Amino acid sequence: MDYKDKFFPLDAENFIKDLSLLIKFYRLEKNMRQVDLAEAVEVSLSTIKRIENADTSVETGALLKTIWYLGILDQLSQALPKIKKNDVKHKRVRVGVVKDEDF
């Protein structure tokens, strides 16, 4: 395992920790057990535990279904900048060629 397998940006790590606390807070506010939430969003109990423990390897779909079910998704999506599909330009990105003689 090299450094690329272990690397995770600190800002992203802090965000996922905050999000996991928010998920646990909302679950407890709804008086739900972890197993109840797991059944509601159709994931395993271990997945909910990993989400609440800020495990960065949790499947994105499971995380999104969980925050949607708890009512957090709308709040998070409001914080995203609004970009329309027409705003995104379709452009090829080409990698430059480095010549052997180029010092």
C-alpha cells in the first residue's frame, strides 16, 4: 500500500467528521436506532455504523440515501453553487507532449 491509498485531504476529513456527527444527531432526534435507519435506507447496520464513524470508504449512494432520509440533503444542496448544464462547456483536455530534448 503506497501513500496514495492512505491519502485523504484534511478539509475533506473534517467535513466527513462533521457530516457524520450531523447524521447521528438527526437520527437521535428522530428517536431511531442505527438498525432502524439501516432498514429504512436499505443498507446494512455496519454501513450505518461506518457512516457515523466517518469512514471515508462508505459507498456514496449509501451516504446520500442516509442524508436524504434524515432530511439533511436539502440543506447541503442549498449550499452548492447553482450551475446549469449549459454553463458547462464540452471541451477536450489534451495533455502536452514533452520532447526528449526539452530541458
